Amino acid sequence: MYRLLPILGLTIGVATCAPAPRPPAEERIQFHEPDDPLLLAEHLDVLLQPAMRERVTGSRSFALAARYVADRMREFRLQPALAGRYQLVYEARVHLPWPVTLGWADRDTAAFYPGLEFWPDARSDTGRVVADRVALCAVPDGCPSAPVWLLPAAFAKKVPAVARAQGVQAVLLVGPLRPELAHAPIANLKILQLTPNAAGRLLGLSPSTLTAHLTGAEAVALRLRRPLRLRVQRLDETQVGALNVLGFVAGKDPLLRAELVIVCADLDAIALPGTSLLFDGAHLGEGVAALLELARFYSTLATYWPLPQRTVLFAVWSGARQGYQGLQAYLRQPLWELNATQRIIYLDPDPATLPHLQELVAAYGLTLKPVLLPDSVQVERQVFWNVPSGWQQAYQRIYRTSPAVSPPDPEALRVRALQRARMLVRAAQATLLSEVILPEPWEPVREDTLPLPALEHRP
């Protein structure tokens, strides 16, 4: 009798420490969706602070935002990416063509206003051009020889290669002003975006004459009575120390935990450090806010339940507006074997650069799952111009019409950003659950009804 007591005690102890019983296969496991509006709004409010709005890769604003993301990952108890650090540094190339002036050679002061009449193309090289001959072409092929070409903005991607082959010094692209970023310039080629009104005023042509030249079958070369002058300079260094922020939630399945799912988003924005001319209303941090809430959810889930089964890497990249340099840096030196990486779930990538992103990921043999917002929501995202009121008044005197600029409404942008972040969380969760929790069926519900194991079974 007494000999049986130790054995019985051991049996009871083992039973007490055993893992929580799994639910029957026929039951559906319920998870709440991690789209708490208060927590999402907290992340967005921080990222929309003036000190963090100008989140260009390599800037102080980006470093502050990256520190916030790392602090939240630490708070949510994610495993640091490497040697106790969430932030990993790599070398990135950054090209910011600014300041820029455009006018006539017989005047000492600039005659055109950036943000209202012209803007430097992100690929523009630095330097100075003075020219009295300009070629006006409807298409780049067959454009006559001249120091400066003026073409429709629709050929922005094709023009540089053709222009460089013919020794063109500068290209003026006529159309709407679209601020972007690039990692490097096109050597020896200055490129400016120019509104139709400004192009006509620069060349001394009426709107109808300018339109006829840019849509006609034959290109023309004009000799200007007043030579034009443009100058492009560069802001900051071309090589910077950039930051990626990464944290893990370890998988719980003995076999599947060796497989990785990457959930990632971009942190950088379009801006010019030290200036207030731009306000990037297209990249307010919705993807990062959604990612942080997903990280909180899965870290909490792992505390109380033997899930997720696969390991999840939550990654926030820099350099996305300049060729996805942060993602490329990780793929060159991954923290996990790429052949064990099941999928990359990318929150809110730029639709315009999505083909390039897909090619980049496919080159490493990986599968990309972009989480995109509906087109109806994408249309409302834009970059705003914060041009001084004096410039706007001068523009109105010149053209006798008000400039087509509208100042951003921070509160309205915040509300719309919160709505987009919630949409991203729900869409990402629908994909992520089936990747890291399998093969049991799952059912997302609005309220938190996650059943916790009995107290004695908690790890």
C-alpha cells in the first residue's frame, strides 16, 4: 500500500503538469480580431506627431519612429531579432534632389514656385543647366537634338534612357506634380516635373500652342528668346545608416515551429527633412499600426495557448520608397533559412510598385501575399503641398486663378487612417490565421471569447 503512494503521487503530478487538452476536432476555435480602435489610434497618434511625420529613411524622424516600434515590440514581449536587439542597421542609399530653382538666365532670382509650378523628379541628378534651345515632343523616340527636352509626363519611365543616349542635359515632364523618392539619380540628367501652365510661361507659349506641340505627330525644336536656367542640388548624404525593426513570436508545434511566416509593413514616408513643403497623406503608418496590433495579439495568444504553430516574424522595413532597400537587406542576410520561410505577408504595399516587389521576392524563391486596401480607399490617399500663402498669392496674380492645392486636415486624415488600419488588420488576420494555426478550422468573432486553459494547465 505504502509503495503505491509515491507512484500515485508521481502520476498526479505528471497529470497536473500536462499540456492543456486540445479541443475536439469537430469544434471550431474562436479568436477575436485584433483591431481594437483605441490601440490602433494610439499607434497612429504617435506616428502622426510632427517629430515623426518626415520619416525619410536615415532621418531623425525615422529613428524616433523606429524606436517607438521597438519599444512596443518589447512591451508585447516579442523575441528580439538578434542579440537582444529589435533594431538592425544596414547601409542604404538615399537621394534627395533639393533645393531646386527654375527660371530664366537673365534674372538672378527664381521665377517659378516649387510645389505649385514645378517639382524635382526623384531620379534627377544634381547640377546646373542653361539653355536657349528646347525640343517639344509628343513621344521620346524621334525627339530632335537639343539640350533640354519637354515631353508629356506619361513617358516619365521611358524618357531617361532615350535622352541620355542623345546627350540631353535636362528633361521637363509636363503634367501633374507627383513627389516621389529614389535611391540614386540618373547620372548627368536633370529631370523636373512641370505643370502645363508653368511650361507655357517658361517657353512663352499659349496653352493651346503648347498642347498642339505635345500631342502633334512631329516634334519641334524652339530657340528661346530668354534662355532658361535650372539648378538641382542634393540634400544630405547619399549613404546612410538605415533601420529595420524585427521581433519574433516563436511557434509552439515541435515540427512546424521551424517554419517561418513573415508579416511586414513599411515605416518610411515621402518628405524632405527640415522642410514643411510636403505632407505625406498616403503613408500615415496604417500598415505599421496594424502590424503592431497583430504582434500584440499573437504574443498574447502564445502566452495562454500552444499557438501559433509556425514561428512568426514581425518586420517593419525602411527604404520602401527607395526600392524596398530594407526588405532587400533582410533577404541578403536573413535571420531564418529562406527555404524554411513559408510566406511573406506584406501589409499595405504601394500598388504602383507592387510588380517590382513581387519580382524582388520571387528572385529569392519566396511567396508574397500582399494585403491591399480596396481601390476606392486607395484613391483618397495623396501627398499634400504646404506651400506658403505668399507663394499662392503670387501664383494667383500670375495666372489669375487659384492654385490647385489644399492644406491637409489632420483630424480628418487621422480618422481615415484609423479606418484603413482596421481594414488592414482584418484582411491580414484572415490570411495569417490559416498560415500559422492549422489544420483546425477557425472563426473570427468581434468580442474576445478566447477560451483560456484551466489554471493548473497554464505554462
